[in-house]
Amino acid sequence: MTLWSGRFTTSMDATLWNLSESYSFDHVLYHHDIMGTKAHVGGLQRSGLLSEGELEEILAALDQIEAEFDRGVFVRSGSDEDIHMAIERRATELAGDVGAKIHTSRSRNDQVATTLRLFTRDALVEVAGATLDLVRALQEAGEKSPGAYLPGYTHLQRAQPVLLTHHLSAHAWSLLRDVDRLMDNRDRMNVSPLGAGALAGTSLPIQPATTAGLLGFKEPFANSMDAVSDRDFVAETLFDIAMIGIHLSRMGEELVLWTSAEFNFATLGDDFTTGSSMLPQKKNSDVAELARGKSGRFVGNLTGLLVTLKGLPLSYNRDLQEDKEPLFDSLRNVVLVLAALSGAYRSLTFHVASAEEAANDPFLVAIDIAEKLVEEGVPFRRAHEEVGKLVAEAVSTGVSLRDVVAASERYARFIELFEIGAALRQRRSPGGSGPVPAIEQAQRLHGVIEQLTKRLRDESAS
Ligand code: ARG
């Protein structure tokens, strides 16, 4: 018998039950549902709808249920449609008659919205923490090869030499924006829907502000219909994860390239690579490929939920039950990828000689010659044209750009630009890749990491 069987004459058909039940995936919400229910009954007692003794009995039953879940011995009854009904049913078994008062002035609509917010609020901190750890892993990977450089690319064509730390920090900045976005989302979603009832509130004397306070929410909902139908926070979380996933995918693609024989810029540790079942020599960067591959499901989960939400009339509709599986899936997988990729970067050996050799390609000095001409008063577009002609000569004759410059009277004075690392050393514009701006960037990066680490600590503690 379900908890709402009063107005029905027959039980639910098995096919509808199989479609409708969500316990099979929403049982992971047990801790946050119990948390929400404890605050709810605390609110009922403060409003005079439960006595002190009744509250104690219910709280003791809820503690026992939580312990049963923690120990993995909670037994689902055949009529438990979802985690919310399972907990209320069991609390009523344990607490007796008073259990029948638990759901006073509450609907599963405000209950599930509350539970899912509490769950997501914690999960965002976990994702943010794992993202920050990847930022640290990137920094550590750079610190292992101080001063190392590699070609920077545009269009995957060698463009200008860049410091390894500069390159890895570019990824770190994108991940720091992700952490910031997760925490902004957390702040925005920190509003309690508890007390909205089915959709319109209740005639009973409850105070949503009280339960909001008990649950550490910033404030209670302002509009009960919005409270039960709003899943913006799930969509935002899925977007935040999709964005992280896109960043991780780009990093994964880069690691695949770097660890190929063709690039030979890096190898991953044996503990972060896989072999081939057939080809004995293979050492594959599967971790990077999975980081790239998982982005598809993150985008899919976001897209799926947005389509589910589109066109729903106010207020609660059962379609909203479809919010959970994509959310759980994205949360679980993004944490898996973040952890494995952090380990992969920590295991990375950067092949300094090979990367620097590629970056010492004389063509990469072309822009520096043009900029020297600019310093001497030549308008940039003319300087570009002049150096372009030198490049064309090098290409057509097969003589290196360095030797073409050395052999020409007009340009021979620029020959020292071809000294190893010279172009990089001279680069000084703020935020650019040279040793001088690198100091300022490192300080800024450090500052943002500190600030976000503190924000994470403070907000998860409050
Ligand atoms: N399992 C449901 C969900 O995830 C709970 C809410 C059901 N509410 C209802 N009125 N049928 O949305």
C-alpha cells in the first residue's frame, strides 16, 4: 500500500510502477532527505503542530533510519516509491502513531526540492575542491621543469615559444573560473523551498524562515510555485560541469598529442597509462582520452535536462523527476575525471630537450625581427612584409631563416635573436610569456587560488 492509497480502488499496474519508481536511483539522497525532514519536524514543533515529546520520538526514528542506511541494512518495502516515501514509511514503523504527523503541511514537491538542493549544495563543494586540486597538479607539473619552454600554437601550427608554466597556467585560469562559477551557483541556489507545500503553501501556521535557518539556507523562498518548480540550480550545475568537462577535454586532447611519438613532449607515468592487449610496445594515454570522451555525456546531461524543463507548465510536474539521474551521473563522472587527471599531471615527465628543440625552430623568431624593426621606427605592416619576404626566401631555398638573416646586410644585426631562448627572454608585455611577466602572473594565480580555497572553506563550514 502506498502512502497515498486513500482515494484509489486498485493498486498501480506493474508497468507504471517500474516507470514511476525512483528509489532505485534516488536512495543516495537519504542523508539530505533526513536532514530536511529533521528541520521540517523541528519547524512543526516550533509552530505548535508537534509536542516536544513527539518531536523527540520522530528525531530518534530518523537517527535510526540514517544509521540503517549508513550500515547498508535499510530494507526497502515493496511500496516505497522513492527515498522520501521510504523514510516516512520506516519512521512511522519505528515511531508509531506520531509518524503519521511527519508529513503535516509538507508535500513531496517541496520535500524533493529541498532534499535535492541540500545534496547539490554539498556536491558543488566536492567538485570545486577536486577542480582546485587539478589546478595545483598543473602548477606542480610546471614547477618540476623550471624555465622549460615549448612551442605555443595557433591553428596547431607553431607560433611563438612559450614557457611551460605559462602554458599549463592557461589551463589553470580556466579551471579557476570554473571553481568561481560553482561557488556562485552555490550561493544563488542556497534558498530553501521547504514550506511551499504542494504548490501554494498551507493554512497551518508554519514558518519557512525557521526551517530555512535550521538547514543553513540563506533565506526561504518568496513564491511557493516557483519553489516547487525551480530546477535552475540543477541546470546550472550541469552547465558548470559541462564547462569543466570541455576544459578537461581540451587538456585531454593536448596530453594525447604531447605523449604521441610525433610530438614527444611528455610521457605519463606507468601508473597513469594502459597497455595494449595485442601490441606489446603500446603505452596509451587512456586517461586523457577518457577526459576528452566524458565531455560528451556532460553536454548530453545538460541538454537532456534543459529539454525536459522546456515547456513545463507551473508548477510541479512529474517530468522533474528526470532531473536526478543526469545530475548524479555528471557529478560522479566529473569527480572521477578530475581526480585521475590530477594524478596524470603529477605523474607527467616533460621532455624538456625535445619540446625546446621544437620551440627553437628559427621561423618562430620572425615576429621578433619584425618587432626589432618597429623599435627602429619601421611601421609594423612594412616590417611584417619585409620579414615575410625573408621567410619566403628561407622556404623556397630550404636555407634556415637564421642563415638567411645572417647572410643579409640589412638584417644580420638581428642574429642574436636566434640564440637559444632569446626571443622568450625579451618578451615582457604583462600577461605574456616571458620570465618577467611570469613573476606577476604567478603572484596573481597564487592570490586567486588562495581566495577560492578560502571561499570554499568558509562557505562549506557555514
Ligand atoms: N520522486 C519524485 C521526484 O523526484 C518525488 C516527488 C513526487 N511528487 C509527486 N507529486 N508525485 O520528483
